[in-house]
Amino acid sequence: MTRPMQIALEEAKAAAARGEVPVGAVVVSPSGEIVGRAGNRTLEDKDPTAHAEMLAIRAACMALGTERLIGCDLYVTLEPCPMCAGAISFARIRRLYFGADDPKSGGVEHGARVFSRSTCHHAPEVYGDIESGPSRALLRTFFAARRD
Ligand SMILES: [Zn+2]
């Protein structure tokens, strides 16, 4: 497993331990340095926008002192939702690597397909189904436990 995806998975596991939906994200700078990492914090922050990708992008922008992450890549364990796909576009992320696909809430390969719209002015290169097994297992376990 690539190191950024491994760290994203660690963030997803930490999110699950906090009772959050287990999704983790990592931003890697053009020089290969990890400049942002986060798991979902919507419950803890009482913030519906506190998805892993949003928090990792914010952290990376703070770390690099810029609002555009040109040349940076984002790794996330689950297909981003439309909100996060929008933020990825605004941040000018170069490449998006995501784990499990999300037919119910995803906005990249499903639903809104944000990057395919004419109103989307920057689309990253997208690589899906990256190390999706562990991510999918984590989500399945999390939601199975909630149904009991
Ligand atoms: Zn999202």
C-alpha cells in the first residue's frame, strides 16, 4: 500500500474510534511531503462540512500559506461527495486518488459527477479504486455496528 493511502486509512480508523464515519484524507505536496491529514470530524466539530477532505485541504493550505494547492495530490479512502469534489477543484488539486467508490453519496463517478460539468474549471486527474478493500471493510463494520 502506498504510504499516503496508509496514513489516510489510519485517519479513517481514528475517525471510527471517535464515532465518526470512517473516512480519512491526506494531501501530499509536489515534493512528496505530507502537508495535511485528517479524518471526518462532523460530530466533534458540530460542522456538517468537516469531511476528511475539507479538513486535510484546510490544513495543507495553512501549512503551505496558500489557498491553491497547485501540484498537490489528495488521497482519500472514499469517493468524495459533491461538496468535497468542489473544494478539490477550487484548491487546484493535481491528482485525486480515492479508495472505495460511493454510489450513494459520491460526487465524482456517481451523482453530480462534479468534475465532468462545464461549470467545473479545474478537474484533477482521478484514480479510483485505490486500495479500496480495507476502506470498504472499515465502512461496512462501522455501519453494521450502528444497525444493531
Ligand atoms: Zn465530502
